[in-house]
Amino acid sequence: MQPVALTIAGSDPSGGAGLQADLKTFHQFGVYGEAAVTLITVQNTRTVARVEVLPPDLVREQIEAILADIPPDAAKIGALGNKQIIEEIAAVAVRVTFPLVLDPVMISKHGSRLLSSDAEQTLIDKLLPHAFLITPNIPEAEALTGIHITGTKEMHEAAQRLLGLGCRNALIKGGHASGPADDLFVSHDGFLRLPGARIETPHTHGTGCTYSAAIAACLAQGLDLQAAARQAKSFIHSAIQTAPGLGHGHGPVNHFAELN
Ligand code: PXL
């Protein structure tokens, strides 16, 4: 049976982040990819020049069309733009049975908002309770929980707070901390540290998108969540390590990276 994964995300025409990164990652994992677009960015590796959020009903209709015909085995949700789009997706999320990986994208590497600030509470109230897994980086975990993260202890506290808000599992990524890029995976059954040596490189554009897409791809293949998180962590590590060095700014990671 061909595994299928869906991404609900923004478009990055430079191909490093957003739905383009997700589709390449699904493909690399041998998973058939589907994509519903939430917003369109104008960007390259140097800058994000414009962000246009699509009409909420158009986003909803794309998803409904897919669900009625080729329902996925797992889905990931990336940049959402605004409150109305979150509400449309939440209305669908209440009735789906496949796992949802929620990457709570807020701000691009270049500082452009990919989620309006007044939408954060809607994301917490309406979408987060339907997430099988949420994958914030440290600034996103801080915004969602109000906890200022300075070390492992606060990472644990923030992860517990996220579970308290209703998602089943949380993966807080340590890439924005100093020292090793260790991630923390927490579920109601316990926690798991995903160690990662820090790689000094400017080419990390799309890291978060690629990581959560890799987890969704592994879930679509039927892996359990811990195995999915481990495999995705290993993939994103090699993808950063072997980044092709494209562009003149923050270049993309290597979506052809080896799977272990
Ligand atoms: O990496 C976050 C992200 C998600 N989605 C889109 C983006 C970015 C970062 O630039 O452009 C469309």
C-alpha cells in the first residue's frame, strides 16, 4: 500500500521551506505527497519580500477535496497566516482520524510574520487540542506557554504545559538554544531526549518544515511516534550537514539526505 501524507502549509518559491520542503521530504521517504496551500510568500534565500494569505474558504476547499478522494495516512500543518484559516482547519481536524503533526510556525528566519499575533490564542484553543504532535522551536514554545526557556528544566515545563493544553505529544526543538541541538520529546508516558550535535552553518532555511514533514512521512508509513521522531532527527541532522550551499543567503538543507 502506498503511504500518503498531506501538508497544509505556505509556499516558499525558493523551495527550501514551506510546502515545497514538505513535498520533497515526503518523496525522499517514499511517501506520496499532497499539499493544500495556506499562504504564498515572495522570498529567496536572502529575504521574504511579501506574504499573501489565501481566503480561508479556499484553504478549506482544498483540504475537503483531498479528504474526499485520497485521504492521507498522516498530515502536517505549517504556516497558517491568520485566525480564520486556523478556524477552518480546526473544523476539519475535529473529524479526521489520521495523526496531525502541528508545526506552529510563527515567524520566518528573516523576521516576517507567517501567523498574525492575534491568531496565537486561536491556535492554542482550537487547533492544538487536535494535534497528535506539536513541534515548536524554543521561541514558539515560549510564545505558546509563556515560559521563558533558559535550559532543560524549562523545556520540560513547557512541554508539560503543551500537553496540558491538549496535544497528545510535544517535541521541543533545541536548535535555538546554545550548546548542542538536543530536542526534547514528551508524551503522557514519559520523555525522550533526541541528542544532536550542533552544526555551524548559515544554511538552515526550512529546517523546521523538513523535520516535521519527515515525522509525518514516518507516521504515514506506520512507524510509532518515537521511532518516527528518531528517524526524522537523524534525517534533519544529515540534511543540515550536507546542505548544498545554494543561494546567497540562508540556503536550504539537503532534501536528498540519506535515510538511516
Ligand atoms: O520555516 C518556516 C516557514 C514555513 N513556511 C513558509 C516559510 C517559512 C520560512 O521562511 O517561508 C512558507
